[in-house]
Amino acid sequence: MHIAARAAFRVLVIFAAAILSFSGCSKEQEGDKAAEEEFRIPDSLLAPFTEIRLLRDDYHAVDGGVMADERIELHYPASAIARYVALSSFDLARKAYDKVSKEIGKPSEGMLVLIGTADLEEYRFLTRKEWWYYGFVRGDTIYFEPLDIMLKRTIADEAITQKIAQAALLRRSNGRMPVWLREALASHIADEREIVMMQVEQFKLQGFNLDPPPEAVEECLTAAIVMADTRIAFGAAYRMLENLLERYEIEDIMKFVDALGAGGTLDEASRTAFGKDYASILDMIRVDR
């Protein structure tokens, strides 16, 4: 039996068992036709199984599971619900991988490994990040806070795409992109503007400076320790990118990324892409005035 088919069968069994436990003995007397309708699984739940062709689908009741195709390997914790959440997240990751590869390039040389942590304590231990910082890129591996938490926060699609985009930008720039531009450009590709700006709003009435200078934006995003400072810096970085895109095309930004990847300095890459040194570009797009 095909791996994806086996995965689908397992979920069918889980759902059938759940429905059976609530049905009661009287359901057995309602006829075959009614019983068949009662146990029918909605097509919307089966859709991911029919689209994903897994090359690996391992699961252990204690250690959790691993599902993979030819490009992505997703690790997730044990439990039936975690498996279903992982499957949904894997589908989002596949679509994000396609989008990012088209707009930036491949996010990894080989297999891209995604880790869905078991809980926030494990996530904090592996990344030294808190719940509000949903993912951390380390080489060809991306660590995410628990996948079900991202789904509950309704940020899973944008979050997975943003981090995969960051991995691709790190690879294309040979790890030499300014953090503010990498974060902002990844958020732009992930259509994350609404989320970024909404997260800044909570600090508007608390006396925070929402327009930090470029050097402060870079420092806060590099450290990513204090939630207020980091989220304000995310918002400022995104606005800096928008200011840049008012004057240049996305292709020019990619020229800047490629020049850095080829070993150029910030000034050399900036002159190649924008015709100005890097300090002049920052002075043109800064938000603190």
C-alpha cells in the first residue's frame, strides 16, 4: 500500500473510533445506509492525504513521527492530534517551498528539515527564544514552536513561509544579508505585513518609540530578546523595505543579495544594486524622521 494511503487509513481509523465511542448501541439498528453515512469522512479532511506523496512516514508512540517527501523532512511529537497538525503543516510547508524556490531560490542544498517542538519548554531549550518568536533558522534546519500553537494563533501559513524564505535568503546571500532586510523581505514574500503591523499596535499607547533608527533595528532583530523592542523593530524593518521598494524594484534587491553572496561588501553590493553606498541607502529609507 502506498505510504500516503497508509497514512490516510490510519486517520480514518482514528476518526471512526472517535465517532463509534459517541454513537451508542441504537445506531446499529438504523440500517446499513445510515451507518455508512455516519462513518463517512468529509472530503476536506482527506484532501491533504491525496495530494502528498510521502517517501517516509514513521511514527513512534513515545518519540513522535517523521514525514518526508523528496525535499522536506518534518519531525513532530507523539499523539494523534499532533500527527494531524503535522500533516496540515507539512502541506503548508510544501506550498511555501514552491513559492520561495520560485521567488528566491532553493532554501537548502539538500533536505530541508523542519522541527515541530513538543512544547514551549523544548522550543525555548533548542532556540533560546520565547513563544512570540515562532521559529529559528539554523542552517538547513528550522525549529518551530509547537505547530498546534501556530495554528491556534492563525499564523502557521505565514510563519512557515517566512522562515523558509529566510533560509533561502541566507543561502543565496551566503549568510551575509543585513538582518533587517532578511527579516523584512522574508515577511514580504510570506504576505506577513498585516501580522507585523498588528503586533506593533499594542505598543503604540505604551510610550514606546515606534520609529527606531536603522542601527537600533538591526541590533534588536539580531538579539531578539525583548518582545517589545523586537516587534517594534520588525515593524520598522518592514517599513524600511517598503520605502526601498518605492524607489527600486525587487530585482534590484536581489542583485544586492547576489552581490553579497558573491563576497562583496555592503557598500559594493549596494552600489551594484542601487547605485549608492549602503549608508546612503539606509539614510534614504530610515523611519526615524
